[in-house]
Amino acid sequence: MSSHVKLQAKKREAAGGGAAKRLRRDGTVPAVIYGATQDNYSIQIDAREFGALLKKTSAENFLVDLQIEGAKEKTKLAMVQDMQQHPITGDILHVDFHAVNENQPITATVPIELIGEAEGVKEGGLLDHQLHSIEVHCLPSALPDGFQADVSHLAIGDALHVSDLVVPEGVEFTLDGENVIAIIAEPRLVEEEEEDAAAVVDGEPEVIGEKADDEDDEKSDD
């Protein structure tokens, strides 16, 4: 289950691009909190504190207990719904928090980590990790940090499906169980060599034909 942590925040009155830039220069990230049962309002969080939190998780969506100074409700259980990052520096520019009710299901995206070395890889195959995260539907208290999937038993040609994941009680996937998470593919080097060999064989008749035509032309010139 996901272990949400406390995150200090402050209600923000100033709005607009200029105010947001000033906040970022001071080491603060502008953010907004919204939810179905409350009005949207702006908040701000410490960039360093939030950055340290991000280093502890690889999930796209995760839960925090917002301690909001200046708000009517001082504490809010919220999910990080979306983040805007600088394309070059990676700095967090803005965060969207979605307030959640502990008694109402939420939908979130969590990571899938592959563990173990596949038998097929030892034999020369290639591990193709196709599904890196998965959407789940559950109560906030049941939200998993992510899933680990053991691929050590997979041989060349074998695949790991969503249905192979161990699902905690109270958690449902929005994807069908037949969706492929990972597959052990044939070695590409062998395939390329076979393709090259086939191309050479296919090309030989044309080369021979061209030589024969050249010889006929030479004889006719004589």
C-alpha cells in the first residue's frame, strides 16, 4: 500500500505569471488543489521539500497529506495529479493536487518494475519491456506504490501479461488481463544476418543476368 507523507503548503493569494516567477525564484513551487466537493484554490509548496519527495517515488500519481497554512481545512489528503517541468532543467514549474476522500475510490497510475534475469535473455534473447506503468482503481488506503513482476522464468518467445501480476485486495486494473507487460524477443542480430543472407541470394540472379546481357552485347559488337 502507498504510504503518504506530510507536505507543508500555504494558501496563495497572488496570481498570474509574474507572481509565479517570483515564487520560483524564491524556491517555491506554485500549485493548485481541486476536488469534486470543494472549490479550487491556489497554494504554494517548498521546491526542495517536494523534490526530495519525488526522489522517493517513481509513481506518476501518489498521495500526500497537505498541511495548508491559511486554509479553512488545515489538512487535506490529496493525490499528485499532474506536474509541469522545465524541458531543459527538469525543475518543477507547477503541481496539480486532487483532493480525495478516504472513503471514495480513486484512479491512479503506478509503475511496474521487472525483477530477475529472464532465462531467454541468458540464451541470447532480448527483454522488451512494453508496459512500464498501469492504471488502478481502489480506495486511497489500498493504493499500491507499484508492482514488481518476476521475469526470471521467461524463455525466448514467452510473455508476461497483466493477469500475471499479484493484485492486492481491493485493487482493480482498468486494463484487460491479456495486455502484454514484457516479452522475450528473438535476438535481432540473428534476424538481421538472415535478412542480409536472403537479400544476397535474391540479388544473385539479377547480377548473373546483367553479366550475361553484357557478354551478348560484346559479341554483337564484334
